[in-house]
Amino acid sequence: MAMEVSLLTVFIAALITAITTGIGAFPLAFAHRVGDRWLAIGAAMAGGLMLAASHSLVSEGNTLDAWRTLIGIGSGLVLVVLADRWVDQHDTPDIGDLQGANARKALMIVGIMTIHSFAEGIGVGVAYGGGEELGVFITTAIAIHNIPEGLAIALVLVPRGVSVWKAAGWSVFSSLPQPLMAIPAYLFVSVFEPFLPIGLGLAAGAMIWMVFAEMIPDANKGLTASGVGIVIVLAFMGMFAFQTLIPH
């Protein structure tokens, strides 16, 4: 292991990736009025962004270990379904200004994105275990990827009445596992590395469920089926193009 990299460097790098997630909420500062149609468009856009993020996670996991990634996807599906049932059976805690069904929606997407961040934090730590140059490269890539993921969270929260600043805060909160997981992953690369494809798959499975169980039904309330499909594909293309600009 390249021990010349300090723990503080690894922590700060992972913290930066978490902070950049909040940037994704800022474009919504220009949205002053949100009607049912725009609520539906936001849900469809979030769905497209999450599908593209899931595609990226599965592709990355596949290069590491296809079967472990597949196990992760199945685990993510089981966990998110169990979590959804638990939330349905209990009173959903208020999320900022949100209550009831809106709070439930917010809780699910923030929770799923937080699970996703554990895998990214391990990725940062494992990368720095391979040397500072690799660590900086992977950290930069994850930080840039996090911006549209923060936008996906904001597209669910802001149309429901959460301020842009609070949405940015929740986006950053969802990424806090990154600096928390980066340090142990860096110190114990050999222990954490085998779990990385499982973590990537787990996050992807949870996000794919969220898209089809929550985002698309919401989008169908204010758009035609064709309109939902168009927005999702365009959002997917935008995220995919954004990811393609980052060398892997």
C-alpha cells in the first residue's frame, strides 16, 4: 500500500466528493413555480438520471466481479422492498418541511442515495490504496458524477416545497458515508476491495427499484406515457454524456 498518502488527504478528498453532491440542487434555484406538470417532469428526469447512474454502477461492478455485482443487485432489491414495507407500516418522520407521502418519498430517495454513497466511499479509499495519482483520479471522477446525482435528489425534494438550500443540504447528507468509509477502506484495502462490486450492485438494485416503483408512477400523474418516456430517455442521455466526458 502506498502509505505516503496521509489519512487526512484521503478524508478531505472523500469529503469533497460529498460536498459536490449539493451543487446538483442549484439549477433548481431558478424554478419559481412548480405545477403538477413540472412535478411530473422532475420525477421523470430524476428517474432517467438514476437509471443512468445505475447503468454506470453495474458496468463498473461488472469489470470487478460480475457475480458479486449480481448478488449486490439482488440484495439491494430485497433491502429496499423491506425498507419500503417498514416505512408503510410506520409513521414516516417529517423531512424538513415535508410530511406524509411527500416525506416518505424524500426519505426513500435520500436513503437510497445514502446507501449508494457507501460504495463510492469504499471506491475512494481503495483507489488511494493504489497510490495518490489513482486516488486523485477516482476522487475527481466520483465528485463530478455526484453533481447530477444531487440534482436527482433535488428534483424530488424541491417541487414538493423544500428550499433549494435544504435540498442541497440533504444531497450532501446523502454523500456523508463517502468520507466515513474512505478511511477504513484505505487502511484495509484487502478487506474492503472484495465487497466493492457487491456495494455497487446493491446501490444499483435499490435505485432501479426506486425508478419503477416511485419515479415513473409519479411522472405518469402529470405526463402522457410517451412524454414520460421522452423525458426519461433525454435525462439518461444527458447523464450518460456527462459520464462519458469523464475518462475512466
